[in-house]
Amino acid sequence: MRHHWSRYATERSVGGMKSNNFDPTDTTQLSSASPYLGSRIFALQFTSTARGARLARRLVGVRLDEWGVPYGTGAHETTVLVAAELAANAVRHGHVPGRDFHLLLRVTDVARIEVSDTRAERVPPRPGRLPEPELAEGGRGLLLVDALADRWGWRPRLGAPGKTVWAECALA
């Protein structure tokens, strides 16, 4: 099982919190002081595949439940769906061969999801400028994000090529 997890997600440390890919439900505090006291942070890098996107969605759900946003609640389902759409978009539209995508989940009074990929030339439209949905099979991911999230947007990726698409969902 250890090898299975390690192929699709890699260990990352953000703000003093360490996410362990061998036991994705274990978040231990590192010795350094966290600048995010009062918030919970989960950050992990995933392979830019459908399997990586599914794993990202599942781990967001597990973390939310552990942090007091239980399965079956509207806040949990909305946040997981938004995270799933952002991860799927990173795989579909932000994939660069040999490059992974990064997901960050920060929970305070809102859940903030950030998904970063390495493809800089394909950027989403700005919020409020989404095209009308067509009757095609796909292409509605950002429309769902726009409808479900309280706020969303994107920015160039800091310190690396690519972009970060983020969304915030109220938990109350």
C-alpha cells in the first residue's frame, strides 16, 4: 500500500504542517511555529492524471471530515465538488508531460482550495466572463465552480511557470 500512495502523491510541507502520503489521514505538527495558527492546511502534489485528480478529491473529503466538516453536509459536498473540478481542470487543461499538479486546502471560517499546474499559456477566463455552456459533453467545470464557490479566480503561479486557480467556499 505504501508504494501505491507514493506513486500518485508526494509529501509536502506548508506552514508548519506536514502531509504524510503514506498515511494521508495523518497530519502532524512540525517543530517550527506555524504562521497559520487557527487554520488547518493540507498540501500535496499529485500526478497529472485522472487517478491523481480522484485521489486529490478523496483526500480533500477525508481532511474536511477530520477537521469538523462532516461527510453528507452541504459545506463538505460543495467544497469537495469544487476541489474535484479544479483538480480535473488541472489534469485536462494544465497538463504538461512529466509535471504534476499541486493542491492546497486551507480551512479557517472558509475552505480555500488552490490548484497549481505548470501550463502558463492556457488560462481560464476571469470570473464573470465565462462562456455560455454548450450542449457538449464537457466544459462545465468552471461553471460549476462559479455557481458553487463564494469566490474564485486565478493568478500566475508564484516562483514557477504555470498558474494557480483558487476558490473559496463558506463552511457556515
